[in-house]
Amino acid sequence: MSELTISRELTAAGCTAQMELPLQSLVREIIDAATEHANSLGFGYARLIEEGNAWVLSRLSIEMSRFPQVGENFSLTTWIESFNRHFSERNFEICTSGGEILGYARTIWVAINIATRRPADLTAFTELEKSVSGKVCPIPPQSKVRMPAEFEHSRNYNVVVSDIDSNRHLTTARYVELVVDCLPLEVYDHFTVHKFDISFMRECTFSEKLTIAHTFHDNCLIAVISGEDGKISCTAKMELKARI
Amino acid sequence: MSELTISRELTAAGCTAQMELPLQSLVREIIDAATEHANSLGFGYARLIEEGNAWVLSRLSIEMSRFPQVGENFSLTTWIESFNRHFSERNFEICTSGGEILGYARTIWVAINIATRRPADLTAFTELEKSVSGKVCPIPPQSKVRMPAEFEHSRNYNVVVSDIDSNRHLTTARYVELVVDCLPLEVYDHFTVHKFDISFMRECTFSEKLTIAHTFHDNCLIAVISGEDGKISCTAKMELKARI
């Protein structure tokens, strides 16, 4: 099974003020689709944990022409673009049930040893190469986010219970929310997310006090989330486009 | 159709640190099931908005023997217990796909005019009485939450973009998260939510500065969320039980 498709419907309880799928919910669906596909190929959580390893999301890039709207049925199709003993590249196509392509996503997953948090060696998993698909992802690979010399805005955030996932770290979707929440509601009334890039460097844990710094110029937000020790947990870039 | 059942699977990306369905996600599923059932009966959003009205959740009570675990398939069955021209009582049974009953919920929905925010008169909807089901909900109706004379803990919270729903108010699931987040992670490692009651009085909007006050005694949390003007937005009571 070189591709897997999951289907969803956007309900009223799950949409934004603009009646669309929230970016953070799209990211959660991307992770769910990746998890289900990896499990179905026999390279999921259950297999990796046998050697004390687990997949960790390292980078994510999304480019959307538009987001699913409330009541709309949509699907995510995922496939593996490449695989080596250190990481795998997995892509996504987001469509309506009518076949309209809404956007694409690229992700990079690294296998780590869950005890040491160091990269695992996946040499034994060479059969995974057979699952690589030739399907084309038309969005470019993520380029490094260029950080400004100084950020114009900064706020603190204390990690709470509802932020914590099954690995006892700040959950990926919440990082995305913290970035989305850098801007006021009116911005999203007039603009929609066109491109979104995020890179993860360091995991955050319960009750940590984070600093979220950002700048916003020319419809482009650059944000960085750091821990109390000043170490960067993630960097993100979000490009908006005007609603028509 | 006097009952409606929705089925779900709890994925790894959607569970708590304790590998269970988060209380706030259960609440979102409850609202989704209610919305779908009301729509299917012809008394949903589309019908009420014709007269400028909408259903608003006023009270919610949940009692769980246990929560769905990661990878587990579960379902919510909803039915109407009673209906009059001011409000309707709608109940829920939460089961595993194997038929184990995990818990029940009771909700009270009030129809309001969305312009005036005043109660609507549903006299014209008497046909809804035909949809009342005789199915029994074994948990008692919500009793008034008794507020302590003084709260021991208090924190502030600024309403951000990701809190806002399609009505441009703080979304119900986020109120529940704010209550859950009153307690530290270790509490949930040792205890699970047994009963949860919440009542909504006043809607919160974007950028409002809220105060969340709580006390926690004998495994019971009492919390109140208020706006800047001191007016209460919601009160909640959460009873925990020790994990076995």
C-alpha cells in the first residue's frame, strides 16, 4: 500500500471563526494519516518501539489554495517520497470529496531512541524503500527560515495539562496554535494561511515557561518558541494571502 | 429517528498523557452528535436560523466509569429526553464498539435569538415532542454547583484566536480545557475524571482578559471563569477518582 487516504468532515464544533478547518487541526490530521500509514506498512509505533525507537516529526511545510469549509468532506492522501537510515520524507495531498485539490504538505520524520533522544539507525528497515511512491508533490522542500535580528513582539506561555501528548511533551498541534495565536482575530477575517513552515528542535514539557517571539511584515509571520534556558524549541514561518 | 449514534476511534495524536480521550474532546464529540441529530430531525442550525435563532449549550453533566483509550473504537448515542418552548434536554450514552458502557452525559440546550441573545420562543416547534425518546439516562440531572466563599487559586487568561468558534465566542471545548488545566499533570496520572458539571452564563469574546479561580479539596475541583467586569461566564465542578 504505497498510498493511504483518510476522509473527514469538518463539523461546526471544529471550525474557526471564519468557518474553516483550523491550521492546527489540519496538522493533527496530517499526523493521524502518517501514523495510520506507517502502522499499515509495519513500520509504525509498535514495530519501532521493539528496538526502543519512535518516529518524531522534525519539519512540516504546508501550502494551501484554500482550507476545507464547515460541512465540507475532505481527504488526506499520504505517501513516502524517500527513506534512508536517518529519516523519511512523507508527503500529503489535501482534496475535497469532489476531487478539488486544496493543498499539499511535506513532512520529515526522524527516528529517535526514546530513552536517549538520539537519532536511531534504521539500516535494518531497508524494506521500507519498497514503499516509496513516485507520486509528485508540487510544493518545494522547506528552506531554512531566516530569523530576524530582533523580534518585535514577545509573550510568555506556561505549558498546561491540555498541551501534553502521549509522549508527555507539548503536542505538535499546540505549537501550531501558539504560532497562529500571535496574530489578532481580524487578521484572519481578511487573510488566510497560504504557506506554513515549522521546524522542531527541542521538546517542551509540562509547566515549562515558554517565550513566544514574533515579527509580522508584508503578510509574513516569523515566530520562535524558546524554553526558559533560551534554547529554541521551534521556529515557524506563516505566509498569509488576502481573502477574495 | 429518535436516536442517533456516531462512531469514533481515538488516535495517538488525539489522546492525553494518560493515553485517554481528553475530557474536552469528549465534549466536542457530544456537541457534534447533538448538532448532527438536530440537523437530521429538521431542528438544527439551518432551520432555527430562518427565524434568527440558534441552539446554545446551557448545562452539561458527564459521568464516566472510564474514558476511551488510544486505539479504541467508541460511540456516542444521543436522544432527546424532553422538550418545551424554552429549552430541550438531550442525553448521551458513551460505549465501546464491544458494547461496554463507559458513561453518560446530560445536556440542556436553550434556543436564543442570535441578534438579541435573548431566549427564543419555540412554541412553533411542537412537532419536536414526537422525537422525545423513552431511553433512560441513569445519571441524575445537574444540581446547582455550590460555590465556596473564597477561591484558593486564581490565574488570568487572555482569549486568543484559536479559542474562538464559528459564533465568534470562546468555544465550549476550550472552557473545559481551562477547567482541566487548573490541576497539574501528576494529578491526572493518579486520578481520572469521574463526574464533570459545567454551566454557561455569559459568552466570552476575542482578546478578553478572563480570571479563572478554583479550589481543590477531597478530589473535587470547583472552578469559576469570569470576565474583566467580574461577571461570571461559567462555573464547573469536576470530581476525580483514583486510578486502580
